[in-house]
Amino acid sequence: ALYAPKFEGSDEFEVSPIPMISAQIGDRVSIDTTGLTVDLLETNGFTLALTGGYELGRDEDDSSHLRGLGDIDAGGLIGARLSYALGAMEFYASVDRTIGGSDGLLGKFGTTISHQYDRFILSAGASATFADDNHMESYFGVTSAQSIRSGLREYDASAGLKRVDIEASVTYMATENWLIRAQAGVGFLTSDAQNSPIVQDDVQPSALLSVGYKF
């Protein structure tokens, strides 16, 4: 189950069931709840991968604060990820294009560190997410028509750094296939996202507790 804000920038929270299933197909293809990853190239610690997934969009019925803003349709994601492993640390950069929905472009830079102790895997990470004009206007901008319907002031949201996140998790491998995972994190909305009238709180904590199966 995921405990998170009702929408990005909300000060209200909800609990949502999240299935946790992952599968490895050969040496280069993996599938989990976030989507598909295909490793194209691995050399000297570097891995270049093609990724596919989805963007859920946003429904104005999710919160009374969103009434009058209209819905943002869900869309597919296609992108690429370049990572570099250095011992227990991994540095990565990714870019994702939304097909449909916001038609936005997201870039993410981050690092993670992990350590396995017996059946426990401990990890922590930090990342920064950048977004283009389409994504920012869809999720944080308010047009004149939306302003009239919602009562929120008009607002233009431009491309730039959208948020910074930190997180930590503990995974317990109960068996070779079954695992239990607990994760907590907090995101900090920045710049034009932080200043949007849609945003009620620029600090966005979340927590995840799940039981998963790995094929």
C-alpha cells in the first residue's frame, strides 16, 4: 500500500493499493510495476537502457482543490536511462517523453547506495527532476478559463527544476521469490512548481509497505 499526497502538491493524503511484481527475462529485459527496462549496452560499469512505462495523469475529482482545472489524461512513457555503478553506489540520468496526456518531457538525475546484509537489502537515494513547459503547464499552470472555473489565480509555469527527492528503503527477502519492502521518502517542489496556486504544500512525503513476488 502507498501512502502519498492525493496529487502532486496536495496537503491531503490517501492510501492506495499498489501491486509489487517484478520479472527478469533473460539478461537484459526486466518488468516491474513502473514499466519495462531493456538494457542495450553494458560496458565498464556503464549501462544504457531503453525504458517504457506510464504517466497516470490527474483527475479533478481527486480533490476539491482541483475542481475547475479539468482532467489530465494518462499517457505512455518512453525514454532512456544511463547509469554508472561504482561499488555500492549508482549514478544515473534518465529522460522520459509522455505520449498523450501532458505530452511532457522529464529529466531525472540521481544517485543511490545499497548494501545487502544477510536477507536484508538497505538502500538510500537522492534525485532531482526537471520538466519541460508542457509538463509544467499541465500540472502547475492555470489558464484564464481554468482560473474562472476554479477561482485560482492565472499562472504560467515554465520549464526548469521541478522537485528534489530523498528516500530510503529496507527490503527483506523472505524466500528466493517473495519479498517485503518498506520505503519512505520526501520530495521538495521547487521554482515554478513550488509557487503554483495549485500547490498547497511544497513538501511531499510518502511511504510504501508492500509484499512482492519476483519471477
